[in-house]
Amino acid sequence: MNGLRDEQAYMKTDLKRRAELLKSEHYNPKALIDHVKKNLGVKRDYELVRIIGFNASVISKVRHKRKLLSAELLLALHDATGIPIKEMKQIIGAGDATSPKPSLQKIESKRRL
């Protein structure tokens, strides 16, 4: 039963952290998307999504802070441009917000120790 409570607490904390980040004035995914487009020499989001292989709605939602920048999108932008991940995080103002979070399985194993 404690495992379920730990999982629920982790998910609640993660959702709260994500909501706070989306509301933050320091989190600016638009700046990163514009920087990547400039780096690639494209003018429209549509051109960008064709290069990185993502759906245009994902870019739009990230740009307008309706969705957090995922690790997959961050890596696709990195692969397309060669811009270091650390630099992209600085541009977006997210710090370590897009860093992988510990899995629930790791939390469970730590609790048992």
C-alpha cells in the first residue's frame, strides 16, 4: 500500500512542478524554437517540423506554453542543429526542468533499502 501512496505523491509533485514551470515567466520555449529556426535557416514552424519529424501541433503547444518541452523534442532539436542540450536549456530558461526524473521503480527500490 505504501508503494501506491509513493507513486501518487510522486505524480502529484511532478504535475505541480510542471504546472508551475508552464506559468513561470522565466520558462520561454518560444525563444528556443525561434533560435533553432534561425540556426536552421527556416522561417516557419511548418518547415521546422518537417526537418525534425514532429507534428506541428506539438510545436504550437510548446511555443504557447500549453505543453512542456519533452526530452524527445529537445533531442530532436539537438540532432537537427547540433546545439548542446545545456545551451538549449539556458535559452529556454528551464534549468534542469527537462532532465529525466527518477522512475517510480527507482523510488521503490530506494524505499526498500
